[in-house]
Amino acid sequence: MNGYFITGTDTDVGKTLVTAALLRALLDRGESALAVKPVQTGCTETGTGLLVPDVEIYARLAAPLFPQGYPHACCRTFIPACSPHLAAKLAGETLDADALARAVRELAQDRDTVIVEGAGGAAVPLNQRQTMFDLMQRLDLPVIIVADNKLGAVNHALMTVEAVRNRGLRVAGVVMTNTTPATDEDVSLRRDNVETIARHGNISILADIPFLSGPDFDMELVRHAAQALNVLDANDRVPDTADAMRFDREHVWHPYTSATNPLPTARVRSARGVRIVLEDGRELIDGMASWWCAIHGYGHPELDAAARAQLGRMCHVMFGGLTHAPAIELCRTLCEMTPESLEHVFLADSGSVSVEAAIKMALQYMQADGQTKRTKLFTVRGGYHGDTCGAMSVCDPDNGMHHLFSGLLPQQIFAPRPDCAFHEPFDPASLDEAAHILEQNSEHVAAIIVEPIVQGAGGMRFYHPHYLKGLRELADKHGVLLILDEIATGFGRTGKLFACEWSNVEPDIMCVGKALSGGCMTLAATLATRRVAHTISADGGVFMHGPTFMGNPLACAVANASLGLLRTTDWKTRVNNIETWLNESLAPCRSLPGVADVRVLGAIGVVEMNEAVNVARLQEFFIEKGVWLRPFGRLIYMMPAYVMARNEIGQLAATVFEAIQTNRHR
Ligand SMILES: *Cc1c(COP(=O)(O)O)cnc(C)c1O
């Protein structure tokens, strides 16, 4: 949809006349244009029907070009002359930004250009939660701000410009109106208003329409609107999407794909709730939560507000020798939320770095404790802990492509993959091999490192809580530390706040990341017990790590908002519901040929195939069907935001079923 959204700095600034005049000017240029009023309050009942005042004005100016009469270009009408949210409430109805956006798109079908006129200013409420801003974001049109040139205009115009830009929208320009005649003293003030708004707002003044009266009123207005269109045309650089995508293919490295023959990428314009909006306007239901992160959905108002508020203070300061409220609050919250014995927090800038920090802590602990031969890590096959070298050394040796990095990676000690499934009875013998290998090597082992319960990127397997309990006991028996990597599983994903709660064990060192910032910023943390921290720091010891962006205030502020949200919402019920819905909706996949297993834990659903899937082909099919899933290897899996609804889960699962049934995975 092409066009503009017209908003005002206030009500009664001439927004409707400007909209009508722009419409007429577009029509005069031969464009198929339409002006639309999503919500009209203050309608009047006439003998022949409802009079919609703003649409009447569009009709008046556009009359010669609509010989059959102007269409009913209004989505919702109300009689009381008040704010839309109140008018709707009085009528016993509700307004919703998504529904309004759909209705506007419907009206705009087949038009070259549509001009959408808001109601009042940009922050005017639509309902208890949403304002006109939400409708503007959903329509994602460039915004024209109409400002009445009078005392106070500068303040109102600049605040509107800033607020609209803060919502990620482009301000196409400001149209100045003069709804009252200027006195002699006013003239210079009004001229200064225009210049000041342009300069301070760094914005185009599309038109400066003088006070108009008399018989030529409408046509004078249209003449100014035509000039405004010329300015808009001159400013509108149509971004060359094809060129950008070519550059992306040729120069931008994407994860785990070739630089010269990459897998296809889809271009995203914005994301909101559980939906990703592509450049061409198509919307995808997102089943990935951007790799476990966006647990509250995208663009959550509280997270966005936290980022904006922190932006107003500082994006970043170094953490060496300095500290700040967002980091202190975050570390306090993490100490409270995570298992009791974890008392010291090291902030890292990504999950992999938090794993590096955990490994270094374990090694420094043993060094400080005089156990200098203990320099190895013990882990199980099938794990994933990140892509930096220390983390890679404990990833599954086959999946992790250790042969590519042999000589660089330290040699660690591997036990077989846990073969005791979460939902099956536990066989104590499944721990025997691990116990034996640890026994043989214990004098060299500093720590056991595993992902608790869920082996994520290494194969999306869920193992039995007793196995983890067994590892804790083995660690204690041999005097080694237990590092739990909760980067994927932490913050509710498995149905427990942390997956280690399934086994009732506490680690000596724990890594968190991914959902920590609600998917907004890169942030992770490594937590340690008092014993670990105090041993490392005994006799003047210091922990030797300090990333440049350690404790980034912006990331910490968003994480505080995200954890706050987690604490105040019933995430557990939501995750349990999602588990039920995933179970019921993925079950039919079990009967399809080529499917090896279907499994669900918390808000994680996995369809494992017998053979590796064709990622490019599946991705194309999924996008065509309006969902976003990114399979890997033999796995088609989903870990949606906790706010996803039952029908959306159903849609994801049904699409997976259809993809396999119609052989799109080959
Ligand atoms: C994603 C992940 C990591 C790595 O985190 P990054 O932020 O990608 O560096 C480490 N461990 C586990 C379990 C993960 O899922």
C-alpha cells in the first residue's frame, strides 16, 4: 500500500482539509487515489443515513473526479463527538489497531495512493492499550504532520515529530496551516515558527498554507497541496530493494551459510507481537522467537519504553571502574531468580562469551585451589555451547565440526549423548558410561559442562531429569564443578523458570542469555557460587575477563524490563498451554512418512525427520504459507513467544504437516 498517514499536532488544525486537498491534487495528476478515515466520531444521523463529516469534505473537494459519488471511505463511525476510545465504549464496541489496518487496506485495494487521516493527534487512544500510534505503525506509511501556526505550534509540532520517529516511522514532512487570520504582530512570529520547526525538527515544510477565506477557498487549498506533493516527490527516494538484496547476497555473511552461494534470505521490515513483517508487506507468524529470545513477542511496549528511557540517559559507559543502576538492578534480579547458591554475576555480551567466562572461572577456581592438573572439561556428546573456541571445544565433536579446528581447540573429555528420554522411565544404567569416563579422567577434570534437560542446537533432545541429578552427584563425588548452560532453557522455556529445577539441582556456575533481554539486545551473564567467586579471588586473585561492552546499560535496562514482565505475567500457565497446544497440533505429523519422532517440552516443539531436510525449499514454502520457521539438519522445530495464541500454534503445526505431506522437505 502506497500513500501517507495524516496526523495533527492537535484536533482542529485543518487536518481534514489538508487530506482532502492532497487527495484532489493526486487525482488531478491522474492518480487513482483515495482518502480514508479509519475512525470517525461526531457523525450525525440524517433522514437518509449517517453523515460522516470528514468524508463529506473529501467528497466535496474530489467531486469532479468521482462522478458516481465518493465511496464510503470510513471504517468505523460513531455519533458522540469525542475521542475514538470513548465513543466506542459509549457504543458498547471496541476498536483494534490490527482490525482497523486490515479495513484500511481493504478500502485501499487497487489504488495507487491512499491518504489515511487519523483522528486528533497521534497519541489519541483507540482502546485501553492502543493509540493512533499503533494504527500508524501497522499501516507503516510515511507520516505528514499538520500543524496550526499559532503560539505553541513549535512545541506541539516538534513533540509530534519526535514521537512519530521514535515509533520507527518516517515523517514525510510538516504542513503548516493558519486557521486564524494573522494580526500584524503575528506575522513575524508565525514566520519564525515555520523556520524553527524545520530547523529543530530537521524536517521539510511541505506547505505553508495562509489563512484562507472566500469563494476560491477549496482551489487555493488544492494549489498548496499540489506544491506539497512536489516537495514530497523530490524528497521520496525510492529505496532500491533489489540492489540492497544483491549486496546482501554478495557481501553480507549470514550464519552458517556460504559467502558465495548462500541460502536465501527474506528481507524484514518490522516485527510486532508474534509476527514478522516482510519488506513486501507479507506477515509471517514467527515460530522461532528469533532463536529462543523474543519470549514476550516483538515490539513489546514496556521493553521499547525501557530502551528509549535508557537511551535518554546513556547507551553505554565502560564497566571498568564505573557502575550504574541498570546493571546493579539486573544482577540483583538474577541473584534472586536463579538458584539460591548463585551469588556472583559476571555480565557478558553474548551467550558464547558467557560460556567462555564460565570455563575460565572453572579453570581459575582449580588453579587458585592448588589443583593445577585440573584443566579439562567433561561433557556429553550432542551438546551446543556457542561458536567461540572454548565453547566450541565442548560442542558435539561431529556437529561442532571439531575436525575443522583440530589443533586450535583444546581436547576435552566426552561421554556419550544421554540416551534417557525425558518422558520415558529412567534407567540408571544410562549414567554408567559417563560415570566410568569421569572416574578414569577425574584428576584432569575441572568441571562438567552441560545444557540442563534440553540439548538445543545439538539436536533438540530432551533427557531425563535423573541424568542431570546423577551428573551433580558425580561432580560432587570427584570434586569437580558443575557448569549449567541455561542460555536456551532459562526463563521459562521448558516449563520451569530454569531447566535445572526439573532435577532439583543447583550448579556451581550457570550461564544465561538469549531470552534474558527479551530478544532486544545482545546480553548474557555467568553466575557463580560464593565458593567459586571467593576461591578465585583469594590472595588477591582476579577473574581475568572484561568485554568492552560488559554491562551495557541499554541491554541491562531492556533485560530489567523483560525480567520484570516475566515476574508479573503468568508465564508458567502460558508455557503449559503452549505445551498442550503443541502436543495436540503436532501429533498428526507422527503418522507421516519420513518422520522419525515428534516431541514437545514446555514451549518447544520438534519434528525430527529421518533425513536432513531441504532448508531453502522448506523456507520458501513456509513463507508462502505465512509462517516463519527455520529448520536445520533433520529438525523442523519451533519455540514460539510465550504470548502466542492457540490458533497461531495450530497454524504453525498445520503448515509443518502440509510441508512434510507434500514433500517440501526433500
Ligand atoms: C545459543 C546458545 C549459546 C551461544 O549463545 P550466543 O549468544 O549465540 O553466543 C550457548 N549455549 C546454548 C545452550 C545456546 O543455545
